[in-house]
Amino acid sequence: MSFHMHLRAVPNSEVELSYAWLEKFMGAAWDWDVRQAEYDAGIAESIEKDFASVHELCEAGGDLPEGRGGAWELPVFGGDIVHHPDDEQPPFVHLTPDAVRQASAFLSEVPFDALWKAAGRELHASFGPGWAEEDVKDIYVRHYADLRDFYGRAAVAGSAVVKAFWY
């Protein structure tokens, strides 16, 4: 079973906060060719299966000045939630351009090592005894850098971000 968090940067004026519209918008972008083109253009990003753990990593920044006010929540699960009409599917999440700037600021201002120092032991343990800490840390370094770069580009462009959770 595979599950992903898929993010797309988009002008906020183009976003409709209805489940049907978001499902069509995000579904069209999950096509491999579209997704690859958007990755290459820097307007999309995804994290396979580790996104909840990346949220836990960011949560470690909740006590830091840059994370106060909920900024630590924004990169993964934060934003305006649009539920399926029958709650039978995962929701979509929308971040306004202001929230995108806050997420970008959090990711660029909080050093990865500070978060790893606070949450790394638990995140490493969740991988099991066969994993070396440096190998697990490298996974999170890549995810954090990818999110930092994605949100940075979206913030500079003044874009909103739409998130889908595919299971």
C-alpha cells in the first residue's frame, strides 16, 4: 500500500474551496507526466509515506520562536481543511499565500539540526533497529530541504498551496 502527500503551488485566485474542484485539480496533477513536469518546474512536491513523521519533526519546532503561533503545523497538515462530503476520503488542505509565507519562513529559519536534536531519537526509533541513525537522518534532511525549497519558491511567487493525501 502506498500513500503520499502531494503539494501544488497555484495562484490563489484560481483555487475553489470545494471538494469536487480540488479532487479534479489535484487528481489531474497526479498523472505521472503532469506530476513530473510540475516537479521539474518547481511547482509541485510530494512525500511518500513519511509525511506524518515529517510533521512530527516540524512539531519539535513548536517551542521555538519561529514555530510559535502554529507555523510549525503549516508545512504538512496545516491549512484550511476541505472534507469529503461524506468523510469517506482524506481531505484536501489549502494554504493561503500568507500561510505559505509563514511555512516558508519556518522552514528557512529553523535549522534542521535543532529539530533533529529534539525529535530525531524518536523518529530514528520508529524505523526499527536495522536502520543506522545517519541513514534515517538523511531521509529527513532530504524531505526538509525539499519542503523548504518548494515553500520558498511558492512564497516568492505569492502562490497558494493545495495539498492532497493519496492512500
